[in-house]
Amino acid sequence: MSAGAYGWLVLASPLAGMILIALGWRVLPGRSAGWLAALAILGSFVASVGALLALQSLPEEERAVTSSAFAYAQTVGVDVDLGILVDPLSVFMVLVVSGVSFLIHVYSIAYMGSDRGYARYFAYLNFFVFSMLLLVLAGNFVLLTVGWAFVGAASYLLISFWYRRDTATRAGIKAFVINVIGDVGLVIATFLLFSGTGALDYAGVFEAAPEAFNRNDGTLVAACLMLLVGAFAKSGQLPLHTWLPDAMEGPTPVSALIHAATMVTAGVYLIARTHPLFELAPAAADVGAIVGTATLFFAATVALVQTDLKRIIAYSTISQIGYMILGVSAFAYGAGLFHLMTHAFFKALLFMAAGSVIGAVGGNQSIERMGGFRFAMPFTHVTFAIGALSLAAFPLTAGFFSKDEILAFTLNRGGTLYPTLAVVGYVGAFMTAFYAFRMVFRVFWGEPVPEALVLERGDMPHGEHANPATGEPEDSDVGFPGPDHHIADRERSMKAPMFLLALLALVGGAVGIPLVSDTLEHFLEPTFAESAFIEQVPSESAEITGLVVGGLVGIAGILLARELYLRRPGSTLAMVARMPRLHRFLERKWYFDELFDVVFVRPAKGFGRIGREGIETGVVQGLMGGTSGIVRAGAHLARTVQSGYLRAYALLLVIGLSAMALYFLIVSA
Amino acid sequence: MSPGWFVALSAVIFCIGVGGVLMRRNPLVVLLCLELMLNGGNLALISFARMHGTGDGQIFALIVMVVAACEVVVGLGLIVAMYRRRLAIDVDSMSELRG
């Protein structure tokens, strides 16, 4: 089969799974919906591997296969196919997306086991993966936008999956609204590009762009900035990141899916996909790199002080995506995408382990309520620690190679801007290592909490049914989490994917070890062959220096966390007491939510109130009331004639006849 | 005699009928007054027929009488129906069609 046919199979499989589950939710017994969904994604993964093999059998310059199902929109000057593009970049993305998504599906089978919305959950999950695969495989900007919007809709459905939870539905709406801002950016970018190049498919746009636009042409920079708006909204970059921590209201595997495999990586993919445009508009690329760096720094500082376990991981995602954006904006595509892959591994792993811990404390997410789980849940502990090591870029883990690759490339770009960004990146890496092990030490080490002791005895603690954010009581019917919690140490279908991911988080870096193997970079080369920066690689000594510095920074962060949380417990509280303002600033996430509230939400609400009270009641209802008043008055007049008295009718008749007779008499006279 | 007298008489009879219809409340009297109006009209028809020396007006008067007979049948039927349902024999009390 050709690579194109495999591409269609990749899309068809989760779509079929979604439709089957959505239609058959009534008759699917037990956990079969979950297995069916997982099977659909496995089918996708197998097809991705097929596409990979088919692509590799082609000569290098032909490794960009387009396949069209039918003409989508065809009119004068516009020619859009429902077409996909299978090239090394998209195959790489579908492999990561479907592979990690499959493991998350398997994990969900047990994790969501007691939820009353079981089949609905898996239908949504399949839809989510389908949307992401569509986004990645799309062969033109129109289909890309479709996939882009689908992903936003799917994330809304899944974040507010527990729809009777007020906080969850609000988080879903927030995610959707911010994502729509990104959609609008993408659509405007498409318009700008189309007006310049007259094409909508990637190949056409990239081919026409160098002739249509000068270097740093105003229109092109605007288009690239709009692409960045789309990428930032989806990838949770400043200032459109606020939806991502709130998205933690969804079930934990959903967080893993959003953060690791799908959705947030879309922005990185978009920049990598449209790299010919960014190389033509380096000004926009600089903006991307600066925002990425600012985000990675901002999110790392916030992650230092958060107490919600999932939110810490969420901010770490924002931070890590910042690295990727920095990487692809600095034209280090291989490095950025390499980090995308390793991040998918260790972030999915961290979320799965976090889900297991959250299950152990009955749905609570605060690390204040956790501690000493290392004997109660040894498997979860080890896997979480591996994920944290990889996140902290501990030497020889997967995250180590990818993160340092990005920073080494950034340093290598020269000038004043990029080395500065790289230094900020190293500072961020230090903080990353610190907060990663803050989680490990706070959750798994220290004094065991009562739940840990119950687990050690072999029982399962029962969580109270309440919203962990607000404490509102809940039941366990559909729309709320199910009655039972599941932990990885006791569920084989949770254990297996975590084991695999832990393995990948440890050795997944083998595809891109600097100086030793560059499998990934070599594989991606055909996509970026035209890039002027493909040859600009750091020298060997620079690579080695980068690795050493990165490793040392990571280890230093871990040691500091060990010092503060294990050796001298309580010392962090003293630090908080000494710097209450800084702590509050970080805890409130740099007041971004408050800022948006003042700048956007409240004016919008005020505007709405003016509209409702002034325009709606004054103008609209006045007009409506006036019209109906006139009709009513006329009707009243007509009604009085209908007195019901026979004599009155007769009188009217006589008067009418007399009047007519009089008229004719006068006329004839 | 000139037709003027006949026509004047017919006008007087017609006006008496109109006045009765408009002013009386007893349906029986209203019906009688209607007959007066019709017969006033008939008188005018016959006068003019005689003036012109043709039979057209007379034929028309005969048709009016037939119509009047039909009308009386319907009207009396209504009055009997009112009586049998023990309603007040008063046209003003039958004002259910008031708008």
C-alpha cells in the first residue's frame, strides 16, 4: 500500500471507533467500550508504522506523498482538496500521537472503570485523537483549520467531561474560548497567505512564498504572527496559557492526552510545518522564540509554588512547550520535535503516575494531602521518579538529550538575542529540576499520610465524594466521577502503559544522542531539506559543553530540592515567610487571571450589561412594545364596533345605505 | 293621482319600519317592522310599474313577497327557538357576539 493509503487508514481507525462507541454505548458491556477505543487507536498506530515503512521505501526527495479524497472547494482561483500530506514530519507526529494516545487509552480502561459516563468518555477520547491526527495529516491550510477547531471542541468536551461539576464546565468554556482565539488567528493567517500566494495547500504556498513576499515582508510577518497566535493558544504559551492549568479539571488521563500526545504539541507542529514561511520572516520567528523563552521561565517559576499536583505538571507542560517553541522558532526543528517526542513520553508518564496517586487519596489533588507514598505504591513511585528525572534532564534520560539539544542549537544561532534566550533556558532547566523533585519528595517521601498507611495495609482508602477544588459535595452518578478510585499498583492495564512509558522516558533519547546517533534528525531531513538552517549545527565541542552544563544544572536542581525537602523539611516554609509577596505573586500565577479579568472579562461583562439594560430594554423592547401598542389600539377601536346589539348593526347598515344614497344623489345632481 | 303620493307613502311606511327595527326590543315587533319596510318597498315598486305602464315592477314585488315569506319563516323559527330555551324575548339580551 502506498503511504497515502496508510495515512487515510490512520484517520479512519479512530473515526470508526468513535462512531461505533457513540452508537453502541447502550449495548457495549462492561469495559468493552474502552478496549474498543484502545483497539481503534492501536489500528491508527499500526497504520502509522505502515506509513513510515512505505515512506522509507521511497527515495528521499519523493518523501512527501499527497493523497486527495475529493475536491473540497473548487472555484475560480481556489482549489482545496480534502487531502492529506504524508511526509516525515507528519508521520513522526502521527507515530507519537497515536502511540502515546494508545497507551493513555489503555490506562483509561481501568482508571475510568467505575465512571458512569464510560462509553461517552471513550467516544470523546477517540474523537480527540482523530482530530489531532487530522490536524497533523492535513495537506492544506483549510483542512488544518478543520482539525485545529476539532481539537478545540474535543478538548472542551473532555475538560468538562464531569459536566455537573461547575468548576469543570467553566474550565471547559475557558479552554474553548481561548482556543477559538487561536482558530481565528489561524484563519486570518490563511487569508493573508492566500491573498499573497493564491494557494492553500502547503506545497503551493511554500513554493510561491519566496516570489510573493520579500524577506520580512509586512504581510508575511503578519501572517506568521497570526500563525503564532494560533500556535500559542493551542500550546498554552503566554499570554494565552491560562486555559491549560484550568484544564486539569478533566479526568487525569485526559490531562495526559492533552499535555503529552495531542493538542498542546499542535503549536510546535504548526511552526515546524510552516517553517519555510518563518525562515522568510525571521522577525516573526524571533517573536516566537522570545515568547517561548518567556513562557518557559514564567511557567517554571509558577510551578515552584503551586500545591495542586496536576497543576504543577500542567505548568511544567507550559514550560516544556516553551522549550519546543523556542527550538522550532530558532530553526532547530529536529531538536524541537525531538523534545516534543520525549516530552510526550515523560509527561504522559507523570500524569499517569499522578492519576494513580490522586486515586490513592480519593480524588484529591493537593500535595499538602500527600506524602510518604513510596512504600504504599512502589510502582507508582518508581515510574513517577523516572518521569521526573527525564523532566529534570537528568543525564542519559530522554529529556536530557532533547532539552540540551534545543539549548545548544539556540546558543549556536549567535547574535545577542539567542544566547540570552539559551541562558534563560538553562535557568528554567534548573527550576524544572527543582520543582520536578519537589513533587517527588513531597508526594512520595516524608511522613506517610493516613491514606498511604491504609494502602500499605492492603486496603483501599475511600475518598469523600466532593469537588476537590471547592469541597462541594457530589454523588457518583453520571456527570460526576465514579465511586471507585484506581491505582496503578493494583491495575494491570494501568501498569503496562506506565511501564512502557517509563522505559521510553529512560531510553527514548537514543534516537537523537548528539554525536552518537541522529536517527530522528536524519529521518526528518526530507521535510526540512529546503531550510537554510539545516547545515547550521553546533560544533562537537559545543554539543558536549551543552550536555555537561545541562546535566550539571539538572543535577543541581535535584540536589537543591533534596536539600530543602528531605534534609531540612520546613525550610521552604521559612522562605515563604520571608518573601510573602514573591510567594503570593507566584502562587497567583503572576496575576494573569486577574489581569485578564480586569482587561477583558469585566469590560465584556459591562458591555453586556449595557446591551441588556440599555439597548435591549430601551430600544429593542421599546420598538417591539410600540408596535404591539399600535396594533392593540387599532384592534380596540375595531372591537367597539362589534357591540353584539342587533339594533346597532341595523343602525350602521341604515347609516351606510343612507350615506351611499346621499352620495349618489349628490353625484347625479 | 301622481305617483309622488304613492312614493311618499311608501317612504313613510319604510321609515316607520326602520324606526321600529332600530328602536323596538321585542323580536316579534322587529320582524313586523321588517315586513313594513319590505312592503314600503313593494308599494314603491308597484307605483313605478303603474307609472311606466309595464309589469316588471309588479313581478319584482311578487318576488319580494316570496322572500319576505321565507324571512318570516326563519325569523319566527328563531323566536320559537328562543322561547323554547326560555330565553328572554329581547334582542338586546342576545349580544353574545360582542367583540
